[in-house]
Amino acid sequence: MKIKQAICAPARTGFYFDDQRAIKAGAAPDGATYRGTPITPGFTAVRQAGEAISVMLILEDGQIAYGDCAAVQYSGAGGRDPLFLAEDFIPVIEQHIFPALIGQDADSFRRLAEEVEAIQVGGKPLHTAIRYGVSQAILDAVAKAKHQLMCEVIADEYDLTLTTEEVPIFTQSGDSRYEGADKMIIKGAEVLPHALINNVDTKLGRSGELLLEYVAWLRDRILSLRTDEDYCPAIHIDVYGTIGQVFGNDNYTAMADYLETLGNAAAPFQLRIEGPMDAEEREAQMQALSALTKLIDERNIPVQLVADEWCNTLADIQYFADNRAGHMVQIKTPDLGGIHNTVEAVLYCKARGVGAYQGGTCNETDRTAQVCVHLAMATKPDQMLAKPGMGVDEGYMVVYNEMQRIRAVLTAKESV
């Protein structure tokens, strides 16, 4: 089954592009936006509408496969590719991607995805968002050509065994960390709430007191709202390096002491802290996170550290996993480019005994979320992100429903 035509369409994401540097520097919230001057190159405001590009591949029999090119909320930060605007990148896709795909047989996801991944313009790889969305469309095209689910294609090509076992879903609240937590608890989210702790003065506290207060509140809220005593979600909070800002990026003892206090406050629930420090550079970040992870383990502190900043590509993830820089690694799907890299990253972490968190960003689309569920059902990471958006209900619905559809279809096929 050949790819006979390809089309692009501009799209919106489920959230926004935010200038992380400007926010860390004190850009003031103002309703749904921020006041202040952008710092990261490419931004014209601290918060801008999220953009994506929908890529459609039309097969010989008229079936249409599609995927969405999308970039993370904090584009241009932490070593990531720059701001992704549809107007700028549709011509790039039409000029450099479509000629390489039209006329090809949709017979192998890995082959076609790797061919796209290898394309360079001006000696540089294509933007991660392009590789991300085009590879989704390729996977869908191969699945449609073979009359399979996308997860079945992944399982076949990577020699994996498909099961109907659910993958825990991690929900994110944005700044609505109290109301959002209630929604998550009511819906039985297995991991919660992210909480967006990205400012010392307003969210962490100058001695960490604000986050400690929130963790204690969240523990009590889960205990009071749950209707089943067996419901025991993991508490996963992204602190965007703010703990290091307060206690010192290399003051491991002080950070460990604070993390122990948080972990005790979260009991009986498992606490995960994502991005405790941001060393502003890949090697320094790996070393700092590795040292803190080692100290946490030596002291048996009931906290799991999650790597995020400066751990963007497949090579980065392998490097952090090899050096145990974190108990878990976020595999931020848009940052890895082609989704075959997400598959490889999950399998690599699992093989090395490091937690695999198939993540992403609130700034994705319904389509990217659906495709990522198929990756997760094939590779079985420890958790996957509910996306897009920060409203909880919508992202959780998209991911949960796609997972249940997959499970139902796989179960029906087993019974034939």
C-alpha cells in the first residue's frame, strides 16, 4: 500500500507556549496570561497560543493517516528546540518531508520513521516537532495498510508482547492545583497532580514551606475524598528546579533533608519529585541529579526523583539512565523527535531498572495523545501523561478512552 499524497493543515494545541525563563525571572500572572517581557528567543509574549501542524498521508485506497507536529510548552528552554510556529514550518515539511514519503510503501514504521529522522536541512536535523508529528502519521499509515492497531504495529516491529494491562495515567493540574487535585481524586487518577511548582516565592516558599503545606493538604484531601481504601495514588510534583534555587544545586544534604520532610508529609502515598534542581547544562544536571539520587537511596528517604530538564533526547535519556540520574526519567515525547525514539527510550529505561515515565506536554493535541497511548500499551512504561491541556478532565478523557478502546479491541481479537 503506497502513500500517494500528503497534506498539511495548521492546528491549535491544548495549551500555550510559555517563556520559562521569563516566568522564572518573575513575570507576573495576569488572568490567563503573564505580564512582562519575553526573554527566550522567538517569543513575542511570555505566553502565546500553542500551535501545531497536522500532517495527513493519503494511501492508495483512500484511507487517510494523520499525526500532529507539536512542541512542548516551554519551547526553547532546557536545551530544547526553538518555538514551533505553523507558518514557519509548513513549508519545511512540504519541501523536505513530502518528497521523501510520497510513493513509498507503507510497510514498515521503523524504516520510514528512521528515514525521516535522518533528513537534514542546512546540516541540521529537522525540528523535533516535525519528526514527532510525521512519525505519528507514518505509524498510522502502516497500521491502516496492515489493518492493525498502531500498538500492534509497534509490538510486531519491536518483538513485544501485547497485553490488556492498563498503564497508570498521570494527570496535571497547572496552577489550579487544588481544584485540579479534587478532579483527579474523583476520577481515580493513578498518579497526580504535577502542580506546576515553578516559582520560589509564590509556590515553593523561601524555605520550602509552601510546597510542604500543599503536600500535607494533598495527602489529607486524598484520604478524605477517596471512596475506596485501596485507592493509593502516587503523588508526583514537578518543581522546575526551585528546590535547588532555595537550598543550592550542589547542596545535596540540604536538599535531601527537605525531600525527606516532604516524603514523610506525603505518607502513606509515594512521593515523586520531578526536576529538583536545574543546573542549566546537561553534564552538570546529570551529575547533580545522580549525586542526589545516590544520597536519597543511602538514607532510604521515601522519595523518588524524576529527571526532566536537560534530559531531552534518546541519547540524553540513555546517559541519565546509565548514571542513575533519577529513579525515573521523563520521556518527553515531543522532545525526542520521531516516536520510534520514545519506544526505544522506554525499553532502554526498563532494561536498566530505571522508571520510565512516558510524558510529554500540556501543549500537545488530541491526536498526539492518542498515538502516544498506543506506544504505551505496546511498551508498558511505569506511567503515561494525560494530555493535552491543564484542565484535567479533557486530557484524562482522551488518554483513558483511547486506552480502553485498545483494551477492548485486543480482548475481542483474543476471543476470535
